[in-house]
Amino acid sequence: MRLLPGFFLFFRYAAPPARSERTKWFVVMSEFAPICLYLVISLLVSLILLGLPFPFASNSSTYPEKLSAYECGFDPFGDARSRFDIRFYLVSILFIIPDPEVTFSFPWAVPPNKIDPFGSWSMMAFLLILTIGSLYEWKRGASDRE
Amino acid sequence: MVIDITEIQDIHFFFRLESFKEIYAILWIFAPIFILVLGITISVLAIVWLEREISAGIQQRIGPEYTGPFGVLQALADGTKLLFKENLIPSRGDIRLFSIGPSLSVISIIISYSVIPFGYNFVLSDLNIGVFLWIAISSIAPIGLLMSGYGSNNKYSFLGGLRAAAQSISYEIPLTLCVLSISLLSNSLSTVDIVDAQSKYGFWGWNLWRQPMGFIVFLISYLAECERLPFDLPEAEEELVAGYQTEYSGIKFGLFYVASYLNLLISSLFVTVLYLGGSNISIPYIFVSEFFEINNTYGVFVTIIGIFITLAKTYLFLFISITTRWTLPRLRIDQLLNLGWKFLLPISLGNLLLTTSSQLFSL
């Protein structure tokens, strides 16, 4: 029972201020090591789940109709690798612009008082340029009628 | 006597080895990870049962009742059935893409659980970029959808995958902008700090009161990210059969199913952490001055109360999501994309600018 409070204490490792290279590395490792291990374990979990049906599989129970593409009971008409609407590609490109905009806003938003109004207003200029681009895209109808 | 002395010397030598402590530390990391994975699994089972029961209540019928008492083992029964189903790979489908698609969706969601504080400081890893990890990793999910849609060699699946990916990426921007506003308010991206910043005045310290527009935009965006009704188009049964999940059977379909509920759970947990001060006892300071200290101490009992409070708040949003699913009709794809790009994006950007100006003028 004595170990239980210690067990709950482990969950947060109170990081000392980084004074040398070794402590900095130690802090980073202590923050990311659980995530790396967690990534490996979640990979294992999903891949093991994928591999579970193999003992129960049998080669003889598949036939061409079962494996063909589903088209509501009809035979598949034409090839599935056909052309698709350009608007999906356009949506992706129009996502790429605001995505780094927001990513670059993260370092601006977080520090408490270290950026003076100068910092805030320069970020506003950046957002203004991108907003003008978004307005142009809206008016030209690039994200219309999908 | 000689044997005793050498034994004692060996034991002293062994405990002074530095490497022993590091191995012990690495082993000590596994225990929280396994507990977290176990907790997530049990939660998904519970959510599947919840969805069936709540939808049964809304539709005025009886939900699951045969598997276990009150049907609580329904999800286990479903999973076991799916395990024994035939694992088909469609002809001329791309085997690698087809197999990895569902795993990618599941893995990207499971990793986000490592930054949620279930109790005070009770988090798998307290990163200083906690919330940003969730945003970044949830951007990987559309890749899994595209892989599944393309690898199925089916026109309907391909179209469903494209639509699902377009929907996912369209609603990520308003989501990220809302999170950005919260991190502006709390001056930190770490989830533990965000929860701490809401712990001062009990109930009135919630970010919900400071960011009401952001809260509503976040609610809508997370429903769209999880592909729940009213944003259900990728799996609209009448239109695309099952969208990108059409050609899947067996445990791969089970992975998509589980991924959907995992996504719902993590989004609800993030709503509580970001907006509701998750794991803080939210009774205002005036009435319970001794509870105020409980918000900041360690201890088994306090941690259990923290976990319970987080889960209770999360349950509220799970209930809201499930009720919304069975109440509202579905949006068309163009209405959906218009809502994301032309309505939510300007509103969340305006919310961000409002928050910035309030921070600037209060400095």
C-alpha cells in the first residue's frame, strides 16, 4: 500500500530547470519516452488485431463473385480507378494554406507577456494577408457547390 | 560466515549499479501504459453499450438485453463475432493500403490519449505541447481514410474516402483555431496547465464562460471530425452503402468501428479538459473552502475523485453526441463543406481575434 502514492506520483515527472545538456536531454526523454513506448504498444495492439483472423482463414472459401467490388448486386461496371472530381483536390490545397497559418500562430499565442503589442500586431499583419487570400477564394467560388 | 559476507557484498554491488535503476525506470513506464490501454478498451465497450441503450431509449424500444446483465457485454459479443468473420481482400485491391488504412486511423487516435489528464497531474506524459500533439496526430487520420477508400478498388469506396477526407480536413481548421484561443487564455499548450488555469473559481473558472463561441464551434467541429451525424455523409447508408468501409469485413471493420468510438471519446475528453476544467471539483470557492485544497494535492483518494469527475463531465458530452446522432438529420456534402469553410472558419478566426484583443487590453 505504501507504493500506491508513489505510483500515482510517477505519472507526472516534475522536471528540474534545464541547466546543462544532459539535464535538457533527460527532460525531453522523460516527456517523450512514454509516448514512444505507447506508440510501439499501440502499433502492436492494432497489428496483432489484424493478424488474429489468420488461423481461422481457409483458402477454399473464396470465389470470384465474393471478391469482386460491391455495386449493389450488379456486376462492377468499368474500372474503379477512374477520374474523380477536381474539387476534392482543390479542398486539399485550400486546406494547406490555413493549416500552416494556424501552426505558425501557435508560437505567437502561447508566451504570456514576452511579446509586446509589436509582436501581436505583426502577427495580425500575417493573418490579414491570409484573410485577404481567403476572401478572394470565397468570392471566386473555389469552395462552392460540391 | 564467508558465504554470508560475499552474498552481502554481491547484493550491495548489484544495487549500486546505475543501469539497474534505468531498467527499473523503463519497466515502470509500462505499467501506466497498460493501465491506460486497458482503461480505453473498457471505455469503448462502455460507449458501445451506451450508444445502443441511449438510441433505444430515444427510439422507445429495448436495447441490448441478452449479452450479460442489461446487455453490457454487447460490444464484446460484437467483437468476437467480427473476429470470426471472413477477412476478405477485394480482387485487384491494393493489399497493403487496404490492410493498413484502418490501423492508421486507430493508432492516430490512441496516441492522443497520452496527453489527457484524468486526475490532477494524472497524465501519461506531461508534454509542454500537449494539445498540439492531439491536433497534429489527428491530421494523420484522413490519410487512413484515403488509403482505405483507394485500396478497396470500388468506386463507391473511393468516393466515400475522398468525401470523408475532405470533411475531416475542412473541420480541422476551426478546431485548431478554437484550441489556439484556449491556449491564448491559459498561456500554455500543456493540458495540465490548461486544467490548472480553470481551477481557481470552481464552476465560474471554466473556459466555457470565457469562450462561449469557441465552445460551440468546437462542439460542431468535433462532431464533424468524428463523422457522427449530422455529419455522417461518409457512411451514409442510402448514398454510398458504407462509404470507405464498404469492402471491409471481419476485424478490419471492427477496427473502423472501434476507431469511431475512440475518436468520440477522445473528443469528449478534450472538451472537458479544454472547456470544463476536467478533474477539478467545480464547486465555487465560497461554499467549500476545504475542497479548494483538494484540487492541488496528491493521494489515492483525491486521484480517484478526480478521475470520477473527469469521466462524469465526459459522459455529459458523450450523451449529447449520441442524442444528437439520433435526433438530427444529415447534412449534404456541399452544406457540410460550406458550414466548415464559410461559417465556422470566419467565426473561429473572429473568436481568436476577440480573445487576442482582450488579452492585449488587459495587459
